[in-house]
Amino acid sequence: MNTPNRCLTRRSHTDSLIRINDLETRQYNFKQATQSGDFFDALALVQQVYIQEGYVNAETDPGRFRILQHHFHDKTAVFVGKKGMQIAFTVSLFPDSSWKLPMDAIYGEHLDHLRSRGRRIGEVGCLATHPDHRNGSQNILMHGNKIMLRHAMGTLNLDDLLIIVHPRHAPVYKEILLFEDLCPGTVRACPSVNNNPAVALRLNLQTVVERFRQHYQGSRIETDLHHFLFVRDSPNIHPSVRLSKPPCPVQYRQVFPS
């Protein structure tokens, strides 16, 4: 049980990490990448950031884009935040399919357990913010999370959102976005990100709205993620769509099996 002092400490930590300000993002537009230009620009940003963070070895993986097989599945969605013509933010959402999910490569038995319970699951990945658009407030990141969550819950009707992250980033996902450990105490090397350590996290989308309401109750408006994510309208976040095929040229899609 949380004591008042613990709640105050937790809220103070949250306040130091989050500052939602629609005025700061009024020049940004958040949308689904439906054209090949945005699609490839987004994955170029991911590659650039992953190289900088040590998740990609530029000598062994010198490609311009961070493209996974799952990016060419019909139901995969790539979201972008743009300021003018520049991609400032991107995140990909991979719904479960016969291809399974990227994180099945290292946490497959835990995902199979969710599948055996009839849970509809999806994975968040390839998240990146351009260095020129970082100010420590998580403002752009939270706008990107909002459009991705809307798609996961409203369009795909997922039960669980999954992600693998470096252990140093896990506390932010757990304290701010209320993810929980999928397999507590387990850390595994992830070959797809240069063998960096990775922990698996899960967000139950069936209970997320009420959990956010309780967690952020009494928060100031600029730090109230329940209000921002699930109540407030954001004019610069545009509705996502179901695409009949990925927004990339057919010659790229033919590289991967259907």
C-alpha cells in the first residue's frame, strides 16, 4: 500500500519527467505514415538514433533504414511526428500475426502464454526522437504515444501492448506509462539491437484507462497523463487508418515472405 509520502515522492518524480504543453507542439503534426516518403524517413531516423545509442553497429549494419520484416505486414502501423517536412518522432506498432512479433525471438514462450489465454497482443518498437527535438519534457514522446495508443485500442482492439527496452529505461516505462514486467527479473541479450540487454514489459489495455485515472488523480494538468491520453482532444493528432498494404514500394515488400 502506498503511503502519502510515497505518493508525493512518486508524483514529484513524475512531474520532473513530464510536461505536456500543447502550445509547444502546435507546429507539429502527429499522424500515421501512409506515404512511402514518411515511411522511409521515419525508419531512417530510427537507424540514425539506434547507431548513436549503440543499438546498431554501423560497421556491420551500414544500411540507411531500420527496417524489420514486420514493417511489411499489412496491419503494421508506423506513426510520425512532423514539424514542417522534418520527421521529429516515430514509433511502430506491430500487431500479432502468423509472423508473430519481433520480440518472439527472445521472449517467445512468454508471448505464447498470452496467446494461449486468447489475448490479442501487439508490440511497440522502432521508437526514436530526433536529437534536434528533445528538450527533456517528453512532450513530443507523449503525443506520439497518444496516437499509437489510440490505434492499438480503437483500431486494432488489442488486449496487451508489449515492448522490450534496455533495463536503464524500464523505470520510466513502469513509473510513467504504467507498464509492468512481463517476466519479472529476466534480462536477455537481444541480437536485433547489437546484443544489448532487454527486459520485456506489458501494458494491459483492458485496465489501462482506470489505472491511469487512479495513478494521476490530483496531478497538475500538464502532468496528468490520464487526462491527456484518454480525455483531452489534441487537434494536431490525426486519426489513424487501416491500410490495405504497407506504404512502401512493392520491390521492398518482395524481399520478405507474406
